[in-house]
Amino acid sequence: MRATRRRSFAPALIVVAVVGGSALLSSSPPTRLARLESWLAALDLHQPGADDRAVSDVGSWPVDQIRTLWVDANVLVSAIRGADPDGIRFNPGERRPVRSSYTRSELKRMRELARNMRRPGATSRILKRGALLHTDIAMMNPPRPEPLPVRVPAGPWRIMMNTADGRSMDVGQAAVHWEVARLLLDLVSAATVEVTGERPDPARDPTVRDWYRATMAFALRQEQLEAGHFARGAQLFPDDAEILFFAGCVHETFAAPHIQSAIRSATLPFGVSFDIESDRAELRQAESLFRRAVASNPGFAEAHVRLGRVLGRLGHHADAVAELRHALTLTDDPLLLYYADLFLAADEEALGHVDAARDAYAHAASRFPAAQSPRLGLSQLARRAGDRAGALKAMRHVFDPSDDAERSDDPWWIYYMTNGRNADALLAELRQPFLTNDRP
């Protein structure tokens, strides 16, 4: 997660071709320009999705070197596009523009690199393959908090929090590979050839769209959540139903009791605060995004299910019932049908429709016979109706299974991660064009 002092941040939940013929991949480049050239060589060597030497070497560089690398890659791309590297100003995320500063020999080498790489597709290749490399590093190296910097550094940086069982475990600075990948893609141009003075236009590039889809799904599945990542995806692709859905899911997750509890228990550095709001405020953001997702794709069953769930949590039970009943007509996926029935039962019960609630709980139980949640719901309905025998009968099933594996077979326990269950397929689709012999 990225943050600045006096800004807010979201928690990470952890359950929680050789340039100029001279660059060699090195695990410890001695100077910043040598590091840039080593990084360019790593882009050639890395096979997206593989835990190879490029991942291990670049992944071993300290966070301050990664930040400097991002500055240099930014300047190189601008220089390839025709700008002079002396005094290029760039914007590291949301902060004011920063001026690049190089020695005379570094400027000479940067100009040489830019001149040698000024050919069709050069910047697109650097930016996309660079983003894929840093994405793989981020996914293959679980984030670990490091001591916070004394002052806000140039380039991207992030603060992360580990949580477990609704409690804050530790807070610190994290590696910035996700931020580097995202900021590199922000520089992608819509042009297919290098044009002097061309401006970035990432929203028109399908690779950028696929990257946001895949990485948002991965972040949800792994519970490595950063509000800014999802917000940027929705900003770039405001009509993409899948991206809007994932953005809605992160706000739904931020409204979950275990996240809200972890926020309250966290001890934060002075001047740093969360950009997670109250549960109701997060639910309202989720509702808005889910509505946009179903408006873009009316047949998006899972978005309807989650919209129904959010409406129910907001107390709009009649609207939730309508949404969930519609979702049941759109899919034959047992997991989505289970969730829809489970949430429908709770909303029907809240409306005083006991028979409808009982039927919905029974349907949910039939879809996942070992699941506890619908049996608990049926037991509560019976108890409130004064049916002690019925309440005990429903509860007996909860305690009957002979092994823990069967006892835990309830999709409700992984509800906040199942929204990213297609992450592997999306990542494979993203990487495929970069695995051919004629890689972009």
C-alpha cells in the first residue's frame, strides 16, 4: 500500500536484449545508470510468470534503489520520446512534480541510451515488460514491513499493515513493486510507434486494462489490498464491468468487521492515517461501483449477488431481495447460487418473511451440504418460532461431521477472497502475448 505522511493508506492483508551490447544482469549494480541498464537487461531475460533470475536479482534491490530506478526509467522513456533528460520533471504519484538530477557523465549515458533505443515500440516494450517484471516480483515475494523512512522520499513509497483475526499486527514501509508497475503503465502511450512529444494514454491500451483486471483479482484473492490500486483502475476504465466489480469488492471488504476492527486496533506513526472510511461509507462506495458494473453488463450475476449483499448490509432489505432473486436467474454456478440463497434468506428474515427465509436457507444448505451457515440460520428461525426441537435438529448437523475438513466446507468463510478466484486465468491471459518468440 502506498502512503505519504499526512496522507492516508489502506492495509495490506496477509492472512492474512542487452542495451548497447554492454549491460549485464547484476544483483548489485554499482551506480544508478548501471542499475538502469541492468534492469533493461532483466526485462529481456525475464519470462513473465517465472520465478527466474531477473525476479530474484531485481527483487533483492533495496527499496530506495527501486525508487531511484523508477525515476531513471521515467526519464529514459521521456528521452526516447524526444525530451532532454537534463531537468525532466515528473510526478511520482500524487505529489508535486520532481526535477531529475544527473551528473554530466550520467546525462551523456542517458542520452546515448535514449538514442540507441529510439525505434518503433521501444517505450511500450520497456513499460509493459517492466510492469510485468515488477508485478511478478511483488507476487512472488510476500511483502514484509521495513522501518519507515525519516522523510518522504522521491518516487513511489508505501506503508503496509499486516492483520490477523481482525487485529493489527505490524506497520511499516513495504517494497514498492506494485507502485512501480502501476506508474510504468501510466506512461503507456496509445501510439504504436515512437512519436516525438507523444503523451501517455494508458486507458486506450488493452494490455493496461488486462493488467488491472488480473492484478485486482490477485490482490482480492490474496487479501493484499490497496485502495489506490483499485481506484486507479476504475478511473482509467470507468465502463469496464469487471474492473468496476473488483473496485466494488475492495470497498465491500474494507467494510467487513475484521478490517474495521483491525483499523481501530492499529498504532500508526504520527501524521499517518487510513484512507478506509466507516463500514457504512465503504458499503455505499461498494454499492455505487456494483451498480455501475451491472449497468455496464446487466448479465453479470456475481455483481448482482454482491450488490444484493451490500444493500442488505445497508438495511435496504426489499431492494436486496429483488437483486438477489434476479441474480438467481442469471447463473448456474453453485458458489454464486449458495451466496445468493444465503443472503436472500437473511434479507427475507429481516422483512419478516419466515417461510421465504426458511426456503432460501434450505436451498443454500442443499448446495453445500456440509456448510454450517445455512444450518445456523435454520436453527435461529426455529428457535425464534419457539420450535426447540427444530432448532436442535438443525444445530445437530453442525456438530455431526466427523472431521474438521468437512466441518469447514462452508464458502461463507472465504467470501471475501472468492471474488478473485479467476486471478490465475486472468494472469495467464495477460502474460500470453509476452511469451511468444516475437515478444512485445
